Amino acid sequence: MSKGSGLNRRAFLKRAGAAGAAAIAFPHFVPATAMGKAWAAAPSERIVVGGIGVGSMGTGDLRNFLSRSNVQVVAVCDVDDRFANRAKGLVDKKYGNKGCATTRDYREILERDDLDAVFHALPDHWHSIISVACARKGLHIHGQKPLARTIWEGRQICDAVKEHNVVWQTGSWQRSQQHFRRACELVINGKIGDVKYVEVGLPDGKATGTKSLLDVPDALDWDMWLGPAPKRPYQDFGRGSCHWDWRWIMDYSGGQLTDWAGHHVDIAHWGLGLDRTGPVEIEGRGVYPKDGLYDVPIAYKFRCKYKNGVEMVVANRSQQPRGQGVVWYGEKGWIHVNRGGLWAEKPEVLRESILPNEIQLYDSNDHVGNFLDCVRSGKETITPVEVAHRSISVGLLGEIAMLTRRKLRWNPDTERFVDDEQANRYLSRPFRSPWHIA
């Protein structure tokens, strides 16, 4: 595709989005069938996409985008050539050519002028730098959760998305599952009465990991993988690869807490109508490994209190009475939802109707499809950047409370701890040179 046609298409999409924003009060969905047959829609109707991070989760996202008749994937990036080449093979097979470009360096993706959007699935420590860079290029973004490794980094992403007027969808796909939406509508409409207490159960931690050094595979750019994280030698991460077990090392992630808070805390907030704010008090304790490579908590439990008096306890599932998922406790009973289903203390509540004059939550049955529809309409997605930021902020606040081992007071408006500069120092982390958010 020529340079001029790429710019014209992007302008077309932005004009379409502006018109949609002016004319439509709620998200407008364009069915894929209206955009042409197979992948070869007219160039002006095609959303041209690049992928950054195409390993395990990234491969799943890539397959999802490739299944869309109105999308054309043209480039993929991964610091491991094995993943990049595998992704290229999927793309080229889909389109019957050899046109998919590959690179180890995400900046080469951003230098292209034919892209409308990107998707990324990266270790948490890379999320902020790459997301902000994509937003500044005017690219719409489908980004995997959690939004960022620190609260400061999350706010930088929110600000960049807003400033550059790009569409953001977080990979917190539970919002596009009908039983999660149903649970939240029942709760937010008072079907179990006023809710004052919520339990959020997340997976248990992991306490292994060796420190044996390994030779860096020829296919892997280890220094680029580390990026802004502290320099360290390549090691056995538990299964011989850095591509999954990075999650158990605090330089890159917060373990199961930060992996899953973006899912279940997100749902808890949605049902409470608190998904654009945060708690005002946090306290908790964690159990951390005493040796080995892994250093995220094995077990964790913390309590959050919100301005309206609601208390939420977040813990690994072994410490929660009903295990994993979200349980809202109201004056007239409880509702529990997880990926396995939806339950209520009084089963008849699950059959109650949501009336036209009651709160109707955003309805999506297709998470990636919702993102693509919003790229065209300019509307907000079902899991926008501010919501993702507030969801993972709870997990990050709990992490800080466990590290400081004291009750903390939090101002969700200024996103600072009250009268506690030691705790405030945990809100951001230094980046290894030369990486930074300018």
C-alpha cells in the first residue's frame, strides 16, 4: 500500500470517528459483514494492524485479529525471532502471500505510515513505554492487562491516550462475557440491596524458580527483552524460558495479584459503579519467598475501604470463603461470579429483569470486535484506559500496603498517599537507560 493511501485511510477513520462521536450517544457497532467479504475489504474500509509481542497471549490475539474480514495485519514485532517468525507464518498463510514484515524492535513498527492500530501482549514492565509511544503516533491500541507495572506509569498511558485522541481497549475480556455483565447489572441495580462488602478471589501464588545461569538463545534479544528493567543475566525462569515465568519476578510483574486484579477487581468495580475511582484506605499482608529467583507474594490479602463505606477484600483464592471470582454481599443476599458461572444466595434473584428505567451496562459480546467498532465510530470501548487504570491500581495499592506493612490512606483524585512519602516512592520505578517516557 502506498504512503499516501495509508495516510488517507487513517484520516478517513478519524473523520468517521468524529462524525460518530457527534451523532451517537452510545457505541455504534458495524457488523463485519458490512465491510466486505473475506479479508480483502476495500482499502478505505480496512483497519491495518501491527502486533507487538506475539508470544503466547500475543499469538491468541493475532489469531483473533486475523479472523476479521475488515482487518489486515501487515507487521509483527517480537524480541524472540521464533515468535516473530511463527506469527509471520500465520499472517502470510491467511493472506496467501509473504508480505508480513517482522522486527525485534517495536520502534520500526511505529515508523510505518500505513498502520491504523496496534495490539500488544508484553511483560508488564514494557507496557507504559510502548503504549505511550503508540498513542503519540496516533495509533489505536488493544493492550493486554494489567495496564502498567506502576500507578504512575498507568497515569502516563491514560494521559497519552486522551491527549492524542486514540481508542484504547484493554484485554480485560470478562466484560464482554454476558454472565459477568448480568452479575454486575443485578448488583448495581440493587437486586441484593445495598452492598457494603465485597470479596475478590485471585489465583494462589507460585514459590519456585532457580538461579542457574543460561546462555542466551540466538533467537532472543535479551537486552531488548529487559528494556527498562534492571540489567541481569539470562537465567532459568522455571521452565527454561523468560516468556511466561517473568510474572513471578517483581522487576517485571506483581505475580498473580497484578495478573488477575485487572480481571476480577475490574468486575467488582463494574458492579459497584466505582470503576473510575479508587479506595481511600488500604492495609494488608503478604507472604514472600525466602529464597530462589521468584520474589512476588506466594499468598496475599489486603482490605480496601472506599469513600462510600464499601469494603473490599482482595486475596488469593485459598484465603477466600468462595474461592476465585467476585462475591458482592448485599442486605438481601450475595451474588458470586467467576469464569465458571453465576450464583446467588437466593437463586430467584438471577431471574429478575433489568427494567428500561434501570441501569443498562455497556453490552459487548465480542471484545476485539468492540475495539474495531470503536476505532470506526470513535466511541469509548467497553474496557477503556481509565477503567483499566483504576482496576489495576487496586492491585498495585495492595502491593504497596503489603511492602510497607501498614495502613495507608489514599487520595484517588490526586493519586497520592496522604502524609506518607515513603509509600509515595512506590508509585513509580526508575527506568534503565536509555528507556524513558519523555
